[in-house]
Amino acid sequence: MSVKHFLRTGPRTRRALIILVELLLILIVYLGVKAWTQRDMPSGPAPALSGWTTTGERVSLADYRGAPMLLHFWAEWCPICRLEQGSIQAIHEDWPVLTVAMQSGSAMEVAAHLGSEGLDWVALVDEHGDLSRQFGVKAVPTTFVIDGQGNIRFRETGYTTEWGLRSRLWLARD
């Protein structure tokens, strides 16, 4: 569309075109930020991951092979993680879920947080962020959907709806 044609259009058409361009710019910025935050995250086979839970049990990502699972990185101090924790709890009731409490304190502090929120998922304690660095996690919440063979099928940073996560788990079935 030429500038002359644009100027001859009515105010409603011009406003609609401006809104469309603005939405396109917002989408481009969103996708750029998402690509930047996920630039160091692995794809393909998931890196080996193991650590200690809040109950002192040693758990490995390899323990979850055989079915799609959710690997969820979160932090006690993260407000978006708090918004999402109900969804993670609901998914935990239907799918295998392993969470990593990134820089959220000691095992005792993480266990106290889980208990006070009524959450009973398995949480690895990542007090210094070492486990999170293995997965290139720079922001929380970050969630990976891993298929039954241990391959990363989806990865998301930021808030994701319960149905969005469930659909990704369903798509990761073999």
C-alpha cells in the first residue's frame, strides 16, 4: 500500500492498519525476547540431571524415562511461579513431574514453602543454581517437556497455562 493510498483511506481503516502494525511489532519483540532467553537452553537429548530432593532422596532425570514428563524450574521468590504452581500441581496428579527449586534456599526452606502452599510434587534443591545452569535456565519459571526417550520436545520460559502444558505433554507421547 502506498503512502498516498494510505492517506486517502478513511480514519477507521487507517486506525485498523496502525493497530495491526503495532500488534505485529509487539509479536516481533515478544518472539525476540523469547529467543534470547532460550538461546542457551538445550534441545534434543536432555542433559543428565540428578540432585537431592527436599526429603534427602537422590533423584535423576533418567528415573523418569518411559513416558512424557514435565521438568519445571521455579523459585520460591518468583511471583509468576506462584501464579503457575496450581497448574503444576494439577499436572503432577496426571503426569510425571520433576521440579527444580532454583536459588530458593536449603532443603528445609524449600520443603517448608511446599508444605505451606499445599504442594506435594518432587523438588530438587538447587540452592546455588548449578542444576539450572546445566539446562541454560536464566529465568523462572522455565519448563521443559521431555518425551519417554529423554528428548526435549518443548521448552517454555515464563508463564504457561495448564492446558498449554498438558497439550505439549500429550503431543510428546510416542
